[in-house]
Amino acid sequence: MDQFTEDVFGWMSRLDGMIQSIFLGIG
């Protein structure tokens, strides 16, 4: 994988964690 792909996957995983924490905070 090139650097850009790794950055995108890193951002997606971070965003997923943030969204999950937000939903857990609401629920």
C-alpha cells in the first residue's frame, strides 16, 4: 500500500472510533 492509502485507512479507522464513541455517548 502506498502512503496515501495508509493515511486514508488511518483516517477512516479514527473516524469510525469517534462515531462509535458518539453513538455510545448518545445511547
